Amino acid sequence: MSKSKQPTMEELAERIIYSDRYSDDRFEYRHVILPKAMLKYIPKSYFSPDDSGLLRILEENEWRGIGITQSLGWEHFEVHAPEPHILLFRRPLPAKR
């Protein structure tokens, strides 16, 4: 019986799921679902120091560095606590004229 090969970070990044965008009167939102297996490849420094297993709020270079690709202007603002592999993003809506 052969041991199955572990996926690489690049292979996992190809399986990231991006939600449709939704908005309120100030922001456009989307959530990004990471493959659960990806969490073990993410640097420990990206996790909350309280041992909750949740990612902390990531800077743009950090979330891009783990394979999340989005257009400019998005900010990571929350992690869905019951499911730590779901990250929530937002960006301001354009000003109305």
C-alpha cells in the first residue's frame, strides 16, 4: 500500500473558493474559503496568539502570499470563527456622484 502524496501549497491554492460579491451601503464583501488542508501550511505567525486556531487579520502581502488572488482594494477584516478556513474580505464602494 503506497502512502498518498500530500498536496503542495500551490495545488491547494488552486482549490481556493471565492464567493460572489455582496454589498451594503458602504462596502462590497466576499468570503474566501481555503481548503482545510491548507491551514497546516500557513506560517504559525499568521495565527492568533491565543491558541484558538484562528487566523489573525492578515495584511495584503500575507494573504496574497498564501495564494489568495483578488483585484486591488480588498482588505481582510474578519475570520469566520466556527470555520477558521473562511476569511472575510471587504472594500469600500465607489463614491456616488
